[in-house]
Amino acid sequence: MRSGNSLPRSLLIALLVLAALLPLVARSNQYALVLFTTVLLYGVLATAWNIIGGLAGQLDLAAGAYLGLGAFTVGTLLIRWNISPWLGMILGGLIAVGFALLIGYPLFRFGIREVWYALSSSALVEVLRVAFLIWNQVGGPMERYLPYHEWSLYHLRFATYMPFYYIMLGMLVLALVVNHRVRHSRLGYYLMALGENEDAAEVLGVNTQACKLQALALYAFLVGTAGGVYACMYGFIHPNFFSGPLSTEVAILGIVGGMGITYGPVMAAILLVSTREFLRANLGGQLESFYLVVYSVVLILIALFRPQGIATFVRGAYDRLLSRMVKE
Amino acid sequence: MSAPILQVAHLTKRFGNLIALNDVSLEIREGELFSIIGPNGAGKSTLFFNIIGLQKPDAGQILFRGMDITGKPPHKICDLGITCTFQVPRAFASMTIEEAIRVGAYKRYGERDVARKVDEVIALCDLEEHRRQRCCDIGLSLLRRVELARALATEPMLLLLDEAGAGLNPTELTELMTVLRRLNEEQHITLCIVEHVMQMVMGLCQRILVLDYGEVIAEGSPQEISTNPRVIEAYLGKGAVC
């Protein structure tokens, strides 16, 4: 189920103001700030995934690869040459795009679809993880720490998580705008069409291969830049950033949120990631890993009752509210 | 006689040991209502897929208005002016009818004019009341109309229809024939109909090509075809001609 229905502008602004005020509630509670920023990070990743996964229908499981490439680009440039992460983020995004095209071109050229695409993309994550473990000059088995700064905008290093929250919020807005723009453009229609049926899209004049590559590039760029911020936020880089579980979770959030619905993945990220982190923090002491059980149950419930995504539930409630107001 | 729009020369397609098309040649002229018929497994759909670019022939050549299009990808062939509808509708299930047509309309129109083209096609195909329905919620005959509409939105010169009449009741069939005749007369679209339903072909087409076991066994007007002994034999078996 995909829909062009977008939320009204006033509601969007209200939500944005709310999001901007949220850290003030947390103030010096660094744990809460990390939690909020993590939710936003997943929101960015899942929103980016929505372009290739939701619109174009390609089950991509390589988010971790692009995240890691962005993180390592930013980290390496900063540690070795003292180059600002702001520049590093852009370069990281571009390197991620480069890799995406390198992988995407042969895959799409030879018509690798569906589960085979999923498997190939998930292999990319693992290949890169091992490659960076072996590559001692840049990666290696030890964490590499980014230089410490109390407050440096140039180095993107801060003693508090507060600035990262706002940077990530900015990235989320960017990702949403890109998503919305794509959804309502020629590329968006082409992606939706080829996601449904590639042959039918082709005979209507859609260059499916080129369109998929464009979608993949947009997705990789957004994830790569987010990876750069991720590295600065945690203050180190490690080959485990090329994470399979993270890649899968991004795809899950995209699917659970509602394929192709612009704000769906963010909603899923807010709901699921905060639930997960809350459970982990509160049950971690007594019932280790129990949070995963609860998390899976939540996923199963959503799959049972809202297979089109939780965004459709919210839209349904919103429509009912609207019609009731009109009646009165 | 008008110029040829599509020329197929000595086309051969094999699937392993099976020869689906064996040295098939045909010529469709501009503005014509042409039809390809044949019993099940005659190679009609294979021929269709090879022309449209979804399969590549093993030998032979396909010319569109004198230009070689053999083995080109379908979107390039669509650029030139050939598109098709499928035997089993391949719907964009989650999109609305309007959105599905928009996909086709983007071929010749940019963001500014695309909505106008969509409206035009919706009016032409009489889909106004359905435009916001999703393709997964509609029935077969409407789906076929949507397939036709989105193909028309690409403004083809040559439109191939693969069994567009299959599964339709007689009323729907007559409606479809009227629409096709109108397209041919008013929009000057050359039609090539790959068909099983004889009623439709005989009533509509000017020239018919008959395939059997991957080979051309006859070609001519509906009258010639319906009395051709080889055709009757292919459809009804040996001994049917008495």
C-alpha cells in the first residue's frame, strides 16, 4: 500500500518544533540524548531505505555497508589529515555512492532481483567488514579513536550529545524532503512502477536499470553521510560498523513503517527503536536479551494486524478524526 | 499501399531443443489492423516478446520504420514508438489508475504537461469515474482497459496487444473492438493483435498471419484465412477438411 497522502503542513511544523524542543526536556541526561539521537539515526537510515526498498521494491540489506564507508571516510580523514567531518561526510556519501554503483551496476545489468538481490547486498556488508578488519592502515581489529575536543564545530566533536541530536534532526528533515520530492517526481513514479512489475515498466519506456541505480545512489549517499555523523557521535571507528543486524533492522523499519509511505519509516523508528532501547535498559539487568523477545512479538503483531505498515494505521485514525470533525 | 512500419525477417528463437519460432517473416504496414493468430503453443507470444524486446531472438532481424531494433531493450523500443499490453495484465497493483497512466505519460511529457496528458487518456478510455481506484481493487475487464490506457499514454505508433480479448464476455469484447477501431481511425495507431478469440480478429482485422509450431502457415484477409485448409487443419486437426 502506497499513498501520496501527506500530512498537513501545520501538523508537520508542530512535529518539527516538538522534536526541536525534546532535548531541552532531557537537558543534561546524556543517556536520553543518545537514545533520541539513535532514534533519529534509524529514522534517517530507514527513510533513505524507503527510496530503494519502499518505492523501488528492492529488498536492500546493505545499509551497514554504506554507513560503515561513511564512518570510515570521516574517521580516517579526521584522524590522519585533520580534515573536517563536514567535508568528510560529503566525501563519505560519495564513496558510498561509488560502491553502490559498483555493486548495483552488475546486479541490475544481469537482472538480479528479489531474494537474490537481498542476499548479494547483505554479502556486501560482510565482505567490507572483513576487508576493513584486515586492512590495517585504515581499519584493523582495534577501535580507532577520533581526537577529543570539548566543543569544536570544525572537528564535529563535542563533550555533550546535544549538537548531534540537532545535526541528526537536520539530516532526517533532509532525508524526508528528498524522499517526498522523489515520490512525487518522474523518478518516483518510475520506481513504483518497476517495483510492481519490471517488464511492464520497461515496455512503458522506463529504463529500469538506470532508475534503480539512481535510487540506490540517493539511498547510499544519505546513509553514507549519516555514517559520518555516527562516527563523530561515538568518537571511534571500528569494522563492526559494517553491521549485518543493523542492515536488517533498517529494512525491517522500512517495511513495518509502510512501504513507500514517506513518513512511515520514521514512525516505525520512533516506535520500535525507542521500545527496544527502553526494554534493553530496563530489563538488561535481570533478563538479558529478553528485549529481543518482546521486540519480535511486537513485530509479529504488526505483521499480523497492519501488514501495510503502521503509517496506514495513523492515517486511518487521522481520517476518522477528520470526518468526525466535519460531521460536527 | 502504405509503407511498412514493422518488418520481421527470418526470425528464429530456440528454448533449448524447442524451436519456438522458425524463420518467421512478416510485414506490418502503417495504419493497418494486423493480427497474428494460431493454436496454443504456436509461438505467438514468443514472437510478441521478441518484437517488444523482452526476449532476444537467436537469428533474424526486426526493423521498425527501416531502423534495426533487434535485441534492443524494451524502453528504447518504446522511445521509438512501439509498446504493448500483456496477455495476463501486469498491473501496478498498489498504484491508482491515474498513477499507472502517469507512468506511461512521462514518456513524452515533462512534469508540467504530464497531468494534462493523463486527463486526455483517461477521457479517451472512459476511466474518469475510476481514476482514484487502486489497480489491485479492480476487475479483469477494467484492468485490461487500464493496460491499454497506460500504453496509449506513451503515444505509440505501433501498439501490440497480446490476447486483449481473453476472458472478456461478448459485450466487453464488442466494446473493446469499438475502442480499437476508433484508435486506429482517429489516432492513426497501427495495431497488431495477437489473438486467440477468432470473433474479434475476423471482425476487426484487415490482414491475418497464422502461426503453427513456430512457422508461418498462412497469411491473408479474414476470408482467405477462414477458408484456408492448412489453417483449419491446424486448429481442428487432420480430417476436419471435408
